[in-house]
Amino acid sequence: MELVYKGKTKDVYALENGNYLLKFKDDVTGVDGVFDPGANTVGLQIEGAGKAGLQLTKHFFEILQEAGIPTHYVDATIDSAEMIVKPATIFGKGIEVICRYRATGSFMRRYGMYAKEGQELDGFVEITLKDDQREDPPISGDALDLLGILTLAEYEQLKHLTRQISSVVKTELLNRGIELYDIKLEFGRGENGEIMLIDEISGGNMRAYKDGVYIAPLDLEKLIVN
């Protein structure tokens, strides 16, 4: 295996057969020791977070596969916190797509003059650039097209896939009495140009609440999978 990328929460290795191996780590994003899925820095380390994140990711990716939704998922080994994925090309230098069902986190930091904490947002889709230096600025569909990051048609497809995937996750959580506030997804183009979900779906990239109380990433994995 050849290390090709060292990320905040996982490392990426190239395999001889053309696929890639993602090694999940116990690092999670946050600020000043407080977890925040929207943060662009590693804020803390939680023992077991890597395996828990992969367990939940495997669970959701397999549900999406059964539903015929395109993803890069091939296989996963929980004990070693490793996932095999198909190759994908990212949009530009990377974008993140957030689906918001309630106002919280960075949405409130940006729009708190108008929004109220916990306000219903009806699956609002927001795209941000992966740019730590500029604190992941939000970007419109027109700007994405203008800058050559993706076309307007791809933008609409991205929004549709985001709502479709987020709805699957939201329903899965609701079946266990858990409410999804927001979720952060990543997409790429497969070898045939098809847009597909990449990266992960774990407690580390969503905010979920049960009876009005926030659920930490490791606790969420236990509630969903175990």
C-alpha cells in the first residue's frame, strides 16, 4: 500500500488493484476540545471513534447500495478500522455538501440575525468549499459553474442526491427515536463520470438529538448499529 493522503480523520492508501483503502482515525473535528462536524480543524481525539465511525458508515453505505444510490463503497473491516473504496475524482479541490433540517452550528454563526436555534429548515442544502484558510466558505451553484468546479446540471444532481441520501439517514434515525439536525456529505466523480457519494456517513459528520439531547458520535453508533 502507498500512502497518498493524510487527512484529519482518516488516511488514504492506494492499492495495487486500483482501489483505495481508507484508514479511520480516532481524531474528530472541533474547536477547543468541543466536537463540531462543521469545524475545519481536529479538535480532540476520542478513543474508539475510528471504528465507531466506520461501523456506522458501513451500515449506511450498505443501505444506500440496496437502494441503488451510487457510492464508492466496496468493503469494510471494522476491527482494523479500514474501508476499501472505488477511485473517485473530487470536485475542484474538494467541496462539502450539508443538508440541514434544523438551524444550528455554522448556520447560526452565519445567519443568526434572522434564524433561531433549532428552527426547521426543511432539508436545506448548502455547499461549501474545502478551504481551511478561508474557513470553508459557502458557494452558490452559479459560482460553482462560473469557476469550473461543476456544471449547473451537476449542481442540481448533487442537491437531489444529497436530499435523497439525507432522507434515508433521517428515516433510519427516526426509526430509533433520533432526530437528525444536519449532515455533511462529500461527493466525487467515478471512473465513468457518474456522481457518487464518497468519504463516510458517521456520527462525526452529523448532529443528531434524542429527546432534545445531543448524541455524541460514539453513542450514536451504539444506538444505531448495536
